[in-house]
Amino acid sequence: MTDQTPVLRLEGIVKTFPGVRALDGVSFDVRPGEVHALMGENGAGKSTLMKVLGGIHAPNEGQIFVGEEPVTMTSPKQAKAKGVVFIHQELSLAGELTVAENMFLGELPLKSLGRVDWKKLYDDTDAILKTLNVRFNAKTRVGDLSIANQQMVEIGRALTVSPRAVIFDEPTASLTDSEKVVLFQVIAGLQAKGVGIIYISHRMEEIFKITDRISVLRDGQYRGTVNTADTNEDELTKLMIGRSLDLSRSPVSHELGDVALEVKGLACGDLFQDVSFKLHKGEVLGFYGLVGAGRTEIAETIFGLRNPSAGQILLNGQEVQIHSPIDAVRNGISLVPEDRKDQGLVLGMNCRDNMTLPQVDDLTAGPFVSDGAEIAIFDQYRDKLDIRTPGWRQLVGNLSGGNQQKIVIGKWLSMRPDVLIVDEPTRGIDVGSKSEIHNLIRELAAQGYAVIVISSEMPEVLRVSDRIVAMFNGRVMREFTADEVTEDNLIQAISGMSEKVA
């Protein structure tokens, strides 16, 4: 990090919408070669600020500088031309096109008569992909790539120009640990070239690992910038939400009930094999492992999204056959999926309709859905889960990530399940909302729900779970109680270094 002229500077940015002052005089700068974190709760103004910077929203007041030049961003294309490049959390790729066509979309190299120079396109793309250390090439169809590899294509887009500043928005949300290493190497390479990095993430361990400075927004206002080396998680939390959080594990304060769910020798092809466990009423059972360990696939099999190749599923002591999600719901199983936006919500629908979607058939009166019954369900779970929204008419796509997740949880709780499976409950959620979701999970267990939590975050699974199932390469390696689990023995188990304990 240097003390040169900032590559990017914002002064007094104000942005208002009808009835809302989304940004209130925000100022900060990014220096050449530094990684500058931008943090804040969902709804703090981070996304609005980035949209102003990218020319999607025009600020009502304030000025943007690239280097020493005052600029007015009118579109993302203009921002890129000025050297400000975005790597979005939400993928914006064309699945039917190749990697090369996606990376240079709108900027394809041309020969005479407007013909595409395919050789140059593929050569330039493969040169970028080589720096990313990926195993696909320029001619690969993007729709055939995993989500993690599609994210790498998004990152590659930033390298098609010589950027002055690159904004990463939750870039590791869908990356494996090895892919994160490659990403951090890419960021280090950009730093070495004097590129300024804005890094938006809710993952504290990443913030403290790779950033130089941290700026915090709260309620649309700039709350300060600190050197990463001079602060800690508690101080950042106070800046973001105005109070400290108790992030220690909630103690078990209730008796466990009978076995609600038992899985015996469950297998699904090569995805996972010989999985057995019991889940009691009033218990939170955590599943932890590296990406690809088979955790989500187990949940999808129990919920009827995949067909098992072997094994049994028992509910309340009785074997059940689950061939579809309809079967699962009828048997009292609900699944909150890991991708709330694509799998859990209809973003263009309002809160009430999202909440009651699985039970529309039960709420019909003749040919019509009962508005009163739907609103009553929404009101009940809005209060129960403390969902912050102006009312049921609000579009779910306009809610913060934490409130969206509560809508998904409320939707399935309204079905009154015996077993609730929650996959990556706090992905992309700020620290304040994350604490609320954790407390909610513990409260649901205290009310007698049998809960499975699947998480890629060790602090999360340690905090909410009564027992933890550690998985490696599609198999259960160890099962720990909350009293015996440690970070060391959990890491050993998910790395395949400890044997399964019967």
C-alpha cells in the first residue's frame, strides 16, 4: 500500500429515492495497490454506492474522481472505460456462449469488414485463463461450467482491460478453498501492478487476511476507515451495527426429545455413501465439510430432490419412501436451500405470496386464494421471525439478505415441519443478521423442532450445533458432541485424517 494519489475517490456522495436517503454524504478513497474493504449490514448502502460508482444510479450530490480526474459515470461500460471494473456476486453470464464470448462481450476483437477475429479472441482469453490457473479453455460453453468456475469467468472479465480499480462483491461466496487461494493470488497480482481493490464481504476471516484498510457504512452514512492491522472483529461489529454481539455458542437449555429422523446407510451414487445418523426433536445437528463433501446432496436426497441408491430414511421410527419434495413435505420435512435467490424465492413476487407459496392449494376458497388466510400467515411469521419490511406488498427482491432468508425460513416453518433442514443459513448475510439467524435456529430447537444445519463456516456450525457430523469425500468421518468438538479435531475429520467413530 502506498501514499500516492488515490486511484479512486468519492466525496460527499448523496443518493435519495422517494422517501429514502440511501446514501448520506459518503466519502472514501482507494490507494494504488491496496485492498480496501467496504463493510456494513445488509441495507447499509454498499450496493447503492457501488451502483453510483458504476453509473447505474446518478448521485444527487457529490463527486467521483478517478485519479485526479472528476468523472460522471453514466453506465457500467463508461465506468469500465475509465478503468473501474466490477465483479458482481450475482453472475451475469450468457450460458449458451463460450467463455471467450462472455469475457469480451461487447468488445470482441474485429478484423476488416467487421468480422470477429476468432484467433485473437481465443488466444487473448486463454492467456487470461492461464493466469487464473483454471482447467477450462476459451471455447468452453459457460453453461457447462460449475458455479465456482463461472465466478472465475467473471473475474477474468476484469482482466480484459488494464483496470485502475476493481470492485469484488462477495467473490468467494461460491468458491472452494483451493479456488479462494487462486482468487487471492489474482488479487495480489493486481496489487503488484498498482491496481486498487474494493473488497466487499461479510466474511471476517477474509477481511483480516487480505485487506489493508476497512471503511464502514451504517444506515447510508460513512462511519469511518480503519487500518486492518489496528482493529478487530468486535470493533468492526460496533462500527457496523452500533453495538457488540455475543458470538459465543448458545448453551442447550432444554431436554432433547425422541428421534425425529434416522438415516441408515444412505447412499446416492458417487456423491455420498453409507451415511447414517439420528436427529432428535429439539436438537440442532450440524453438517460440516469441504465443498464437494456431499453435505448438500444428503439434504437434497432426504428432501426428494435426488433418488438414493441405497439406505433407509425413518421418520418417528417409521420408514418412509421419499421420491419428490411433495413426498418430503407431506412427511413433515422442509428444506431451506443454500441459494435463497434462485432456489428459495421468487424475487418479483411480494412477501406474502412468497411466504405462502407451498400451501396455495390449501388456502383456496373455490377458484380463489384466500387473501385473509395468506395475510394471517404472513403476519404471524413476520412477527415471529422479526422480518423487517414495510408490509406484505413489498417485493422480496427489495429486502436485505437477512430478511430474504427469514422469508424462506418462515415459508417452510408455516408448513409446520417435524424436520427443518437449513443449508448455508447465513451465506451473504451481514454479521448482525447472521447473529439473529443463529439465535432463531437455537430458538426453533428449544421449541421442539428437529433442525439440520449445513454450513461451510466453522464458527457458525460450532455456535449453533448440539452435535456435528464431519464429512469428507462423501462419507461421514466423525460425529462430535458440542462438548468434545474442537477446531483441530474438526479440521482433521473434514480433511480425511481421522477415522470414523461408531
